[in-house]
Amino acid sequence: MADNWHGRMRSFSRGPTRFLSETNPEVFLAELLRELRDDRASFSLKVLLLSPLCEYPDLLCSSDSEGEETALDLMSVFSQCPPKSTQFRSHLLVALTCVLICTSCVRSRSRVAQDFLDLLFQVAQDVNDYNDDTPRCLRATACDCLQEMEACCPSLLSQRLEFLSGLRQQETSRLHQVYAGLQIVVLRNAVYQLTQEPGAGAEHLKCLLGGNVSVAWEVDQDTFQTDSKESSMQSSLIQGSMGTVPTLHTGPDCKELRAVLSSLLEESYLFTPLCQAALLHRLTEVVAMVPGIPPAIFRAQLLRLLGTSEVCLFHATLLMKCTFTDSLFSAEDEAFLLKRLLVLSQHALLSTPEKLFYMDCILHFPENRPISCGDSDEALPVLLTPQIASTLLPTVFNDSATLLARLHLQSLLYLEEGEEESRGLACLYDHLTSMLNIVECGGSREIVVTFFRAAYLFLFYFSQVQSYCWDLSEQLCRLYLRHTRLAPHLINL
């Protein structure tokens, strides 16, 4: 029987839609659930049987009623499963989450979804695992499921903020950061929801932070229905224009919220870099939405963040700078950040993708007093001068991506000069002719492609400098006469 199920799972994975078209989906689902309840089946097989429900719940449960029935069966299996079978129980929680979300049972506030949320909270607060890592994995999975449900239905858990804060404070294992991540996501969504409520203020925020009741299913269903515009706002509030960030006017009375944020910031250094970056991102959004909280709350963390070698933390720092500008970052901080970017973008121990990332950060550097109002336009910071950026001049020893990125940056830098006697422009043209000589002597295909891309960039930015354009055109003509196979590249150019 086990071999039969392994074969059916392989067939399902190769083509779920085709597999279900050749059989009855309801019968297949019923057989799958029956096998999950069978005590004779091994737990490894049961984990395999859960994969269709985790990956394609919408195909197996085509309606909300089927989703509810399937969820009830899975919860029954969970209750009868031995506590030691942690891996299988974790997969059950994931499967239940997928089924309830994909069949809209959570949005429709069904009873089974409420029972499942109660189950997740029960598992998340079960701290009887002591030093055993295995049950901790189950609690971590429960927190991940709660966070996924909150992400799909923002403000779903907003009435449990105080409860989540208590779980975080009493947790002493490495799961502490999991609880912190869940709490900040719920807090961020709750504050955002308050910004959408007319007349909401400090008292509403205080009640929200102090509430400790069951999940607020009595909330109007429209709360969970967000249009595409609001959904995009939920994804990130601080990557676009700051004028679009909704605000919650609370006045200076935000002691409770400030205490929560300070507590999370004080513990953040204990987290992994990725968790720290996610936490800082959400905290930045919360502070941006509540003017009563001064950005200076992040000041104690800046010394650590300005010197970080982690890409994700550096990106979080730049997001904070983009959001709060000179209300948090001084002119000295700004100059230091720019110098750090210049050093990191050419650091010998960093990989090429990391160095390209830092160069892109220079092109989109968030200045304290930006001249340009565009959010996506590439504009070099005022502090970046040709002398400072001279270390980023391209060389023939650079790889293709680095060479083109450096040429692009330097072209923007010398674009304003636009004079034939510009030393920087002459240096760029000398580099271009050096590449042309390599191509003429039989360079590799990568060198050829890189040269023509570099030539395009040069002509795009400096087409008004006729002396260089005429000379480059003549050299390209001579190159074609000697190597006619390069005709496609010249045509594209």
C-alpha cells in the first residue's frame, strides 16, 4: 500500500491538474484523509501525503465547505497524533494553514478557523519542552502559521498583542526571535488599521496594546477585505514616497507603544541578521506611522548598524535613512555612510553581487536633503565628487557586471561636465578604446558583448561630445572591416 501511495504522489507531483482530471478529486482527497487516519501507516508516509494539501490545497478543496471538512479531519488527526511525532504534527499545522487560507475560511470567519487559531495559540504557549529542541520546532511552526494567517488577513490577531508580548518576554530559548517577529508584524498591522479608522487616536492605541481577549471575530468582515491598492501598501510603507505613509495622530502620549518598541530594539542584537533586518523594517514603519514616537528611539542602535558588514542590516539602515533623513541621521552620519558604500563596493573579500548591491545603493543614496523628488530615478548624491569616486573607475580586469556598473556610475558623475577637456571623460574613453583593442585582437565573446554594452552606455550619456563620438565611430568602422562577424553587434548598437 505504501508503494502504491508513493507512486501516486509522484504522478501527482508531475502534473497535479492532469492527475486530478484522470481521477475523482473528491475520492482522491477522501482516500488521502483516510490514510492519514490509519494508525498502520508510517509517519514518513503521512508527511508525504500532506504535500498535496500544502502545495495545491485549492485543487483538492474547490469550495469553502470542502476546506472546512478537510480542516476538521486534519485537526482530528492532530489531536490523535502522539506528542512525540513532532515532524508530522508540524506538517499538519502547515497543511491546515494552507487549506484554511486558500479556501477563504479565515476571511469568512468560519468556526473551524477560529478553533485552529486557538489550537495554534495553545501550541505556541506550551513551554513544557524545557531543553528539548524537538517540541520547540512545533512551537516555531505554530508561530510561523500565525504569522502567515496575519499576513493574509492583516489585523486578524490585533486583539492579542499583549498576549504575544507576554509570550516573547517569558521565552528564553532561541525561539525568542520568532515570537518577536510575530509580535512586530501584528503590531505593525494593528497600527496601520488604526490609521484607516476615522477619529482613532491615543486611547484606541492604548486599548489595543493592553487588550488580551480572544480573536476578534466580531469585527466587521469588511476589515479583512482589502483592495489591491491597500494590499500594496501593506507590503511596505516606507519604500515609496513618504507623503503616502498613513499617520496615527496620538499626540505625545505614547508611553505604552514607546515601551514596546524600546523593548524590541534592546533585544534585537540577539537575533540573527535576517530577523534583525525584518524587525527594523517593521519598527521603522510603525514609527513612521506614529509621529508621536520620535525617530531618535533608533539612535542607540545606529552605532552598531553603521558599522555592520551584513547586507540585510545595511539595507535596513538605508531604509531608516530614507524614512527619517536628518531627523535621525546627522551630516556626519551621512558622509560616513557614503564612504562605507564606496569602500564596500570595491572590497576584495566581498562577492560580486554584494559589491554590485553597494554600487546600486550609491545610485539611490537617500540624502538628508534630496534635490530630486523622484523615487526611482538614479541620481548620485551631492557629496560624491569625481575625486572621491576615482577609486571606482572601471578597469579591464573587472568582470563584465562590475565593469558596466562602474562605467554607468562614472558616466552619471561626469555627465554634468560635458566638456571635451574633462579628465574624467577622457579616462572613460581611454578605457573604452582599451577594450576595443582587446576585441580587435580576438577577445572572448564575453569581452565582445561587454565592450558593445559599454560603448552603448558611453554614447547614450555623451553623444553630445562630438569629438569622442566621431573618433569612436571611425574605430568601430575599422573594427567591422577587420571582423565582419561583429556585424550583429554593430547593428544593435
